[in-house]
Amino acid sequence: MFCAQCGAPNDAPAKFCFKCGAPLSQGATTSTSDPRTRGGSPPVTVAESRVATGKNPVVATILSLLIVGLGQFYNGDMKKGAVMLVIALVAGAATVGLGWIGVAIWSAIDAYRVANGTAQRW
């Protein structure tokens, strides 16, 4: 089925669009006029949503400021949270804590944007 908001293809049992997070109507059908389904090829499907839905941007930001990567874990972005935490530890040790502060700010901004829906998860 395709999202009525952005036109992205979604799996049939999906309740929300993987791209924009909009709720999908139950009566939606797969369109055959989409160029991605012509020529007998199956429609493109995505197993996991790349948009964090139902997450509070303020909570995600505060968590990332407390512990680098925690806001990403809250948003369900486990890979990015782990990478940010490792970068913060290495940069913090190499720069006597200054690198940690820089990565914490980056982590907080990213966590806010992902929870707000203006950025995607990895």
C-alpha cells in the first residue's frame, strides 16, 4: 500500500508510513500505476520504520545531554547511539573532556531532530 501523504510504498500490515510517519488508512490498496511496480517487479517494501513516531523531542534531547547516545536509544536508533557513545568516549579521553562536550551537543541535536521527525534513524 502507498502512503496518502508522501506516496511511499509500505508493507500491507503497516499502520504508519515508514517515510513520513503518517497513519495509513485500512482501506488503502497497492497502486499499479506506480512506476516501481511495472514490468512484473514487486513493490518496494521496507521492514523497519526509519522515522521515530510517538517520541518526545524534549525528553530525547535531555537524555542525550545526560549521557551521550541515550536519546538515540530512546528513539530506537541503537546503532547511532552506540557509535556516538564510542566517539564521545574516545574524543573525551583524547581531549580531556572537550570532545565529549562536542559529541554531547551533536547527540542532543540529532536526538531532537529524529524525535521531531525532521531526521531519520540509521
